[in-house]
Amino acid sequence: MARIDATKDLFLWSMSAIYLCAFASLYVQIPGLYGETGLLPVNTQLKLNGRHPVACFQDKPTLLWFAGDFGVSSEVAMELLCILGCALAVVCLVSKRMRDCISFGCLWFLYLSVYHVGQTFLWFQWDILLLEAGFLTILVAPLQLFKWRRATNHHRHHDAISFWLVRWLLFRLMFASGVVKLTSRCPTWWGLTALNYHYESQCIPTPLAWYAHQLPEWFQKLSVVVTYFIEIAMPFLFFAPFRRLKLFAFYGQLLLQEMIILSGNYNFFNLLTIVLCISLLDDRFLGKDSSKYTGTSYSRFGRSAICVSVYAYLFYNLIHYFKLRVDFQNMRVDSQVGFTEHEFLTALTNVMPYTIWLGMISLAAVIVTALWRSVTQDSSVVQKFWSVFQCCVFTFIAMFVFSISLVPHCMVDRQAYNGLPPVLHEWNKNVDRFEVVHSYGLFRRMTGVGGRPEVIIEGSDFVDSGWQPYEFLYKPGNISEPPSWVAPHQPRLDWQMWFAALGSYQRNPWFLNLVFRLLNDEPTVLDLIKHNPFPEKPPKYIRATLYHYHFTDYGSRPVDWWSRNEVTEYLPPVHLKNQQFLDIIHKNGIKIKKTSRHKSSKKTEPNILEQFASLVRRLLGNISGTTLILSLFLPCAIISYFT
């Protein structure tokens, strides 16, 4: 087992960068999303109802329950948590000594606190993935209670155990993401045509997505086959006993994530997945360990032969199950699914127990190796005892985390899920509110087969004429506007507009809140929008129309990036005198303020925390999330590189 000291530190540094992206991106959007006059005011999630904050905290663990004890509003407290998260992430980026379990425990709990009150704007798989990965980071990071003391060179043998949990999370993420594409029975995934629609129908495409959409259909089908190979077959190599196989799997995952980054704006999600892939590396890969394999030529030949056999087996099955055929005459590769749905589901049911056994055997091997090294490589008896003790502690932690992770892992197959011992379900339920383990399944079904659904909001002073559209910052609207580069920032309103287009406004109460804020010309909400067509005064009416958008073909691209056709009315014209509309707004928790002629002359002075939050907000101004992230990250990366 190669050393992983430098690899572990790279993982911790990278997790600090991910936290910085997450907190900074959310911070710039808090007033418009969660402020008192925002779309989903955070104070609606913090009703004590006569209970003590500690009792409320036990049900929903968030520090915002105690905002009143510090004399600040819930919105200001949420901003302060994000500011603190950014500051702590910056410190961890520039200082290796600060990258310990205490710092990462604070980062994890800060993000957990904002997640629990984030409502629909924080209910994304990358948010729960960050929380699960962040919890594991606490276990991976060292405990440095006395940071002023010189660090020792004593090797932490238990690091291999905690780092294995990161690899297990990566396996669950990728394997489930591949499997659910087929268990969803989506015809585009089974027909290998999903990428014919993906590039134009994803939430926020990049400019390169337009070019990827123009690729020939045989190449799009082959890309789907490669995706299945990387997500379903390759993850089994994460636990291979040979370093070469793990590196092969690493490069495969890296390729997939880079392709997604180039074609879609998925904020920090793909970067976080790449960070998880660091668990497949070692110090030799980073050039930090000069030791080489010292086996005989026969053993080297045997290892190489096994690796070549594995490659051959994987590619043979890839060709066989997807009927890959090279058409030299037309210079293309033909492909189609060579198995039925029943055959796949039967195979999945048979394979799931083996994935559990694979995890158990791999974890046991890592534990035994760590214990063996603790006994044989540490010099003094005290060091041996301390190393063995640490390994035993982390063994119990790893076994517990692995056990409760089997519940979400087995959700892809009903038989495996029902076959788990009831005690595992109970353990998983007990820790559910801490977001320690989750199930995943990315791109389960392909949307936008008949066209990308897009909601266009318009305002007017007359119900039958003069309608002008509100342009959003990043989502498609104007057909002549090119797609944007926005990652690693996530414009959460733009994302939710994509989900709103898939349903109706009745299923998205926040959408009516948005309309209400636009009718009131709310500045914090307008900051989340690119163009307000009514700068002088708000319109009297607002409506929404559902369109289907398509990428234009190659020949017409110099004129427009998109073409669109109107589908139906999404929201009929509404106005502030519509009592039914106002009743719905009130039920959504939005306070409808009434103007009063008698204003109180008493003004309470803001405390120091409110003054600090206000000062930071004024200094930053109306900065974009991407600019803030890069402004904080780039100096930290430079300082970290030269220190």
C-alpha cells in the first residue's frame, strides 16, 4: 500500500476550495432568495411555536435557531454563516496547519445549518453530496489541537481507513448514476439517444454545448455507451488490488467529469466529484514518494498480465453488450443495447450483493493492512499502541458509516433494499437529519425530448398589449444570446426556473412569490435578474408563457443560438388587486405589507454583527457569484503554491 500523506493533503485542500465555492455562491444570492423581501424568507422556516431553540435544534440542526440570542435577524445570521464559511475556507486553503478535523467540522456544520433552511433552492444532489463528502473529510483530516507545535513525521496508518470511505462514496455515486439511467426505463437512455437532447435541454448549457449538439448521431450514441462504461463498469476497479487498474479508473472518471464541465454549468458538482477521485491516487502519482515496486520480474509480469486481462474482459463485454461495430466505409461506429430490460434488472439483482461483499472485503483488507503497518513500522511500543488504538477507533467508525450507507446504496434494487437487516434501516433513520449518507442518481430521465421547456415571464401595463420579457442572468431567453459560462457559481433562481418549466406554477409556490416581488419592484429580487424592462415603475400585470427551445443548426448559428415555439400559457395575467393571487401569496408565508401614514420615530441601532454584515455587503456591492469565487480562490491558490 503506497503512502497517501500528500494525497490526503491535496484532498483536504481541494475540499476547502469546494466549500469556498459553495459558500460564496450562496452568499451573493441570500437577500433575493432568503431575505425578508426575498422569494422564500428564511424566517418562515424558524418558527419556535413556544418551544426552546435547543428543542427545535434537535429536530432541525441549524445554528439559525439562535440568531435571536445574538440580536440579529435570520437573514443576517445566514449571511454571517456564509461569510464565516468563506473565511474559514480561505484560511484552510492557505494554511496546511489549519486543515484539521476541527476546521472541517465547522465548515460541514455551517453548510448543514444553511442547508436545513434553504428549502427548494438548496434541494440539489450536489448540496447533499457536499454534506456527505464534508462529513467524511472530518474523518480524513488530522486532529491538531496544538497548532503552534511542530508537526511530527509520525505516519497516520489509520488514514487509509478513513480515506477508503471517500472511495466508497465515489463508488456509490458513480454506480448509482449509471444504473438509474436504465432502471428509469427512459427510452432515450435505452435507445442510446439521450445526448441528442441533453446538450440543449440541460439546466444551463455552455457555448460548447451548442457545438456538441451538432455532432453526428452515431457519435452521440457511442458517447452514451462510454458513459455507461465509465459509470457502471469502471467503479468496480476502485477497489482493485493493483495500482494500475485504479489509475485507469481515475482517468476514466476524470474524462467524464471534464466533458460535463465543458458542456454544462453544473456549479461545483463535477469539481467535487473530481475531488472524490483523489481517493484513487497515492503519493507516487503526485511525485511525492520516490519508492518503487521492488518485486521480481516474474511478479511484475504477472501483475501486468492480470491488468491486461481485466482491460480485455471489460472491453470485450463493452463490445458484446452494446453491439459495437466499426463501419470503415462510412467512418463510424454503430452501437445499440444488446440486452433486454428484464435481463438488466435480473443482472442488477444478482450483482448488488457482490457490491456489498466487495466493499466489505476491500474495507477489511485496508483495516488489516493498517493494523499490520502499525505493529511493524512504528518504532517504539508507545507509538505501536497509539497507532493500533487509532486504527481500532477508525475501524468502528468506518464500519458504522459503511453499514448505514448500504441503505441508500441498495435503493437502486428493491430486493437488495428489502434484504438489508432492519437495524441498518433504523440506524440510517436516526442519523438522517445530519445528512451523513444519501442515495444518488444523476440524469435519471432525459427531459426536453420534444424541446427544451422554458418559462418566459413578461410584464405590461395593459392586459391585452405591450408585453415585455424579463431577461434572466444565465438561463435561455433571448434566442440571439449565447449560452453563458457561470460555473462554479450556481444561480439558484435560474436553476429553479428550469424545474418550474417541467411542471406547473401550482407545484412551484415560489414562482408566484417571484411574480409578487416583480409586481412590487423588489430590488433584492431584481438583482437576481439580468434585465428589468420596467426601470421606472413596476408593471401592473405579469404573465408567463411556456416555450420549447431548440439549438439552431450549424448553418443558422451566426444569426441565432436558439429557435423557439410557443406551447401554452403558463400563468395567466395577474395583478396586485387579484385577491385570489394575494391569498396564495399569504399562504406561502409572504407578508403583504400595508403602507401606514404613522411611522414610528424610534429606530433601534444595529448591533456589531449586523453592522459587520452590512459593511461586507456594501463593500462587495452587486458582485456576481463567479467573480467573488475567483477573487477569493485565485490569490489563495497562488499563496498556497508558493508556501
